[in-house]
Amino acid sequence: MLLRVVVAVAVLVVFVYGLIDVIRTDPRQTKGISKPAWIVVQIVLPVIGAILWFLIGRPRGTAPARPAYSHTIAPDDDPDFLRNLELRRRNQAEADRLKMLKAELDAKERSTDDGKGTHGSESGEARGSGDAQGTDEVK
């Protein structure tokens, strides 16, 4: 008597698990026959249908399919949006840094140009003679 109950419960568990697995599987991933046909096979042949499903019809080695949401995803829940947001933030920070460096360089060039105009050619001659001496020393 106990054996019959255990067998009946095992058959019911295999049938329900197999049927739920078929229903939750993406129709494009079923093998052998179409998804509705697998459901019919499982209902008509409860244990054999489930065994066939697990051996033949079930997709192997694939990651579980992500559910396709019919509603829009909030930006703070969308990993692609967050990744792109971080990239945009980094790019903007780099652009700001480059603008600051360019402004500093322009300011230095203006101050150097202003310095040349006030000292005249004397500083240019002194700089030129220093360059010649440095070149002679290297030779």
C-alpha cells in the first residue's frame, strides 16, 4: 500500500515538474517538436512524456532566458544605461581636464609672449648664445 502511494506521488511530481519546465521554456529553444506538441505529449503520456522531454526536448547548456518585460525599465534598473552613464561621466571629466590644461597652456604662452615683448632682443641673444654653448659642450 505504501509503495503505491510513493509511486503515485513520484509520477505526479515528475509530471508536474516536466509540464512546468515545458511551459517555462522559450519556444525557440525546444528541440524535436514544437512547444505546444510537447505539452500535449506530457498530458497524454505523463511519465513517458516527461522523460522524453528531459532526454530529447529540453535545451542543453543554455543560460536561462531573461524574461522579456513588456513594460519599460527605469533607468536606474537598466545596466546598459548605467554603464553608458558612467562612460559619459568619464568622457566629460576627461574633456573638462583637457580644456583646463589647454587654458593653462594658452595662459603660459601668452605670458611668455608678453615677456618677450618687454625684454626685447637681449633675452633672445642671451638665450641663443646659451644654446650654442650647450651644443659645443656636447660635441
